[in-house]
Amino acid sequence: MPAVCAIVVLNSAREMGYFMKRLKFLMLIMLCIFLTACGTSASGKDSEKEEINEETKVLKGTVYDGTMNTITVKDENGDIYSFAKESGKVEVSQDGIIIGCPVAVEYTGKLERGADFQDVAVNKITVSEEPTRKTARDMLSGMSLEEKAGQMFLARCPQSGYSEDIAEYCLGGYILFARDFENETEESVSEKIIGFQSESKIPMIIAVDEEGGTVNRVSRFLAFRQEPFKSPQELYSEGGFELIKSDTREKCALLKNLGINLNLAPVCDVSENSEDFIYDRSFGRGAGETSEYVKTVVGVMKSENMGCALKHFPGYGSNKDTHMGIAYDSRDREAFDTGDFLPFKAGIDSGAGIVLVSHNIVECMDNNNPASLSDKVHEVLRHDLGFDGVIMTDDLSMEAIKQSAGDKEAAVAAVLAGNDLLCCTNYQEQFNAVIEAVRSGVVPESRIDESVMRILLWKINNGVID
């Protein structure tokens, strides 16, 4: 009996030990689960806290581009960022074109420079509109297709029928040449230009090439000045930048007195070789000194309220005269980045509102098309140099274009490339070609609207439109 009892007690003890071990094991598992749950909860709270406390940032800049679903912003440094538009998160002061308008993007997350699309949380996008832009947009909204297309033509002033053509083709402006000043007086030219403006529904750009030196359309005649304006090189040799400033002021006063509001100057081309075609028209020095010259001239012209045009982008270099035929530029891109672009950038930074594009075929940018007809060259000017003003072609009647395309094809190609103003002689035929291209869907009407908006803004900002 005692032996049996001992066995029972022993078995009970073993079972109890086994039970305790299982209990401890279960308690250990429960403890792990508890600690894991606590950790997850704490982590969730930390994440939630981080999300709540993540700082809301604001990117300010201007609208660079936009679609139904995205908006692209250029900040003050010229960097480009694209964001997704979400319903209810975009506040736009007006419908329609908003390119160039001030914009503020409220977001959380980190922006990435160079990324095609920003993967951030956008809280709100606010696009505002300045008064001058609203004025321009109001004008644009009331214009017919013909009126809009006509604004894109800076036409060579005809010797007769100029009043009728202003009405028929809704011309944005006339460019005057030497023949328009020969045998004329200040009074007769002024009266003629007043007549142009009275015939036009929208005040016109009246342009001229009065560079000084070899290119003078006005001062070559005694009726307007005792001697022609000197070249930039002559002026600098005689009196440095101070003489260049006083000469520019006198030039502006003469042109304004006649009713001219745009001088197609200064020449920004860099040339130090007297054998170059462009040398005599250039400052004749390196990129740095040419940049200082351009900055000086643009500053004076702006202070005198005279429109200016930087030419001939992307830079002539040692190329031959495109008045005479096609010119090929085989230099590499670095030559432009470190040289030719610098005077243009100086002019843009100084507030120049127009850049004129040459007909050179610049192989490092586009080896098939003249620069004036190349969307790739225009992309460089818009994106790399940050220019958001008016882009105009050199004269589309020059041989470099005639050997590349017919008048109609050249006009349509110029619009598609991104030009805002078409400098031309055969404007009657080219105007109709652009209208037909829009109606047939070759050229989107939005492409026309974009250019006309820039032209109207230029006219408002330069006092052409009150």
C-alpha cells in the first residue's frame, strides 16, 4: 500500500510539472504577442505622429506647362517640377491659358530635381493672375482666329495698300526698311505710322533695324541725323560704355519720335575674327565683354521704354551670311554654353522681351532644320536659358529659308517650332497658310493662343497697348 501511494504521488508530481511547463510556455507566448502588439501600436502611433507633424512646404514659381492632369512649375532658380492635378485641389483665377501665371504649390514630401514627375502629396495648387495678364486674356478671348493669327505676323511694310492689309490680315506689326525712310522727313514718317495705328484694331508693333554701323535703316539719311549711328565697336573705342549709353539714348529718342516702338537690337553674337560675316555688326570681343555690352544696351532701352530684340540666337559664330544661303554650324554644345549663350542670358536677365532666332543649322541641337524652324532650338531657349518672352524668326524671305522650304511651309513650320512672331515679306500667302493649318488640325489653336498671349503681354508691358 505505501508503495502504491508513493507511485500515485510520483505520477501526480510529474503531471503537475508537465502542466507547469505548459503553463509557462503559454504565458511566454502570450507575453510575446502582447509585446508585439504594443510595439506595433507604438510604431503606428509614431508613424501617425510623423505624418501629422510632417511639414507642409510651398513651392512658388510660374506655370511652365499644363495638361488636364498635370501642372508644371518653374521656380525662381529655373528648376522645373511637375505635379498631379487632383479634383478640388487646384484654384485657378480664370479658365484657359495659365502659362506664365504666378503659382504656389502646397505639398508634403520631398521634391526631386530633374525628376519628370513629383511623387509628393499635393494639398493645394493656387494659380493667380496679374492685372496685365488679365487684360491680355480678356483681349484674347474676344478675338477671332484670323485676328489671333494676324498678331503673329511682323510684316515688311508694303509700298502701297498698307492700310488695306492691316485690316484684311489683322497684322501684329510692320517692319520698316531703308526704302520707307528714303525721301521722307521725320514729320512724314511720323504721320504714316500714326495712320498705321489708327487703322489697326489692336495697336501695332512698328519695328526697324537700327543697330549702328553697317545696319542703319533711319540714320543713313540726313533728314533724320547728321551722320549715321556708329557701330558698337567704334563707340566703345572712342568712349567706352558711357558713350554706348548716350548713343543708345539718342537712338531711342529718335525712333520714339517717329512712332517706332521696337528696335531689332542689340546684336548678341560673339565674334573676334574680322573675317566673320557677323563681325562688323558685333561688339567684336569675347563672350564676357559682349555680355556686358548687351546688359548695358538693354538696360538703357528699357529705361527709355524702347522695345529691344536679342539677336541672332543661338549665335552666328563664324557662319556665312544666311541672307545668301544655308549655313551649317558644326560646333559642339559646350561652345555655346560657355560662349555664345552668355550675352543672350545677360540680355534676358536684364529684361529683354524678344529674342530673334537665326536661320543657321546648328548641328549639335538640330542637324536637319534651320534654328528658326527647329523646335529643339526653341526648347533650348525656353528651358535652358529660361526665356518666357516673345520669340521671333529672322526674316523668312532670306535664302537660307527659301532653300529649305516654300513660303507656306516655312510659315507653318515656324509656328510649330514655337515662334511667336514671324518676320516676313510674303505675309498674305503665309497668313492664309497658318489659318488653313489651324482649321485642318495641323496646328492646334492653343499653339496660336499661347503666342498671341505673349505678344499682347509684350505690347501692354511696353506701352504699345495702353
